[in-house]
Amino acid sequence: MPRDLPLSNGTLAVAYDARARLHLVTLPGGLPDRLPGVGAVAAGGVGRLGVWVDGWFSWLSDAEWRLELRYAADVPVTDVHGEHPDLGIRLAIADAIDPHADLLVRRVAATDTWGATRRVRLFVHLGPDGDDALATYDPDLAAVRAVLPGPGCHLVLGTDPAPAEFAVGRTAPPLEGSWRDAEDGRLSGNVAADGAVDATLRVDLAVPPGGTAIAHAWLAAGPDPDAGVALHGRARRDPGAVLDRAAADGRAWLASAAGALNTFADLPSDIADLYRRS
């Protein structure tokens, strides 16, 4: 199925579909027959973003959200906007993969449109494909750790602010996973699951009247536990730096390709934009 907003650094690759769901495409390989951290292996799975506001819940993928999906100008950073008329909340989302590390960061800015103080809960979900994974919530990291034996990869899912609640679930039928647990605005606190698994973290925001509050979420991927935890620590210290680094790297590439870009000067602007984004 085509994806609307792909992002990649050559080993970690993800793509967002038309309803802003995250799809894993490739992960850094850590299998015995490949060098740790070198090369990429096929992956799968989906991630969702849920929003609870003053007692009402909705997934960003629900039809009620009016979504605009695009890239920020001339950089490999997404620029996604969503508004829900019945929630009085507008979201501005930016995603990027670190050009030099297997680390995906998402920034979510929630803005009140009703002129009232809002209690907002964001639910960050990840459900990797496969039926032989192990996922646990690590209180020392304030994050979920997952081991995927198939691709030989270790994942860490974290947030800033730190999670107010968490849940690790199983997705093998008849179970649907922790994402269903989120729909009442609370999470069970289940610590671990194995087999076909998923995980959801809850982040609380206080949004002032007409104002904005910001949260970050990230997915670190490594060929071994230490690599994943190290990347999680980097994101936790300064998640916005990954977005800045990806944008700077994209601008540097465009500057180095200035000669080639000039050859397209006579093309329509939308065609030239496609070349720059490629």
C-alpha cells in the first residue's frame, strides 16, 4: 500500500499513511549474519496517536479529524496538521529521523481553539509485526523496551513529558492490544507481554486558553539493548535536537546540489519541489 510521508536514513525507515498512522518499513539489522547496525531488514507494524480531551477520546486516524499532510519546505521533516471540530483542539506534528542514528522523533503541539484551559492526554502507540517479540515497561527508563528476534532489533519507545501511564499488550486474536485499552482515557499499567505485542504510553498536557503545549515521542532502534538505551538517552536529553539535525542535514544536501537544482530553474515550481524532496 502506498504511503504518503516516508522518512529514512538508510537503515531505519518509516512511512505515514493518509490518516497519519506510522508504518515501520525497515529496521537496523542485528542478526548474527550481519554486522551490528549495518544494513537494514524488512519490518512491519503500525503506530497510532490518540487524543483524550476533557473526557472525550479520538484516534488521529478517525474520520472526524481534518488532516493536512506534507513535508516542511526543503527538509526531511513532516509538517502534519489536524483539527477535530468537536474537541476544540488543533495539532501540529513534526517527525524526523536522525540522519546519523536510528532514532525517530515526533513533536506534537496541541493548541486550544475554544478559549478554555484544556486537559489533554496524548496516547502514543506502537505495534510491531511478528508473533515472537517481548515488550516490557522499564521504570528506570520511563519507556517501553521491545525485542524483535526476527529482525534482530531492540526498540525503545519514550516520551517527554515522561509517561503518566503505560500499558503493554498482546495483539493475537481475540485480543486487540493496548491501543484499545487507551480509548477510555486510561491505561492498565500492564508491565510485560510476549508473542504478538504492542505498547501504549500516555502523556498529559495542560493547554492554556488559546495557547499551546508541546510533547515529544521517539522510537530508538538498535542491534543490541545498549544501543537502543543509548539512543533513548540522547532523545530524552534533547528531543528537539533530532528535528533540528535532520533539517540542517537536508538543507546542507540541497546546498551541495545547488548546481543540479539550477538546471531545473525553468521547470514549474511544483516539479522542482518534487526533485528537492526526493
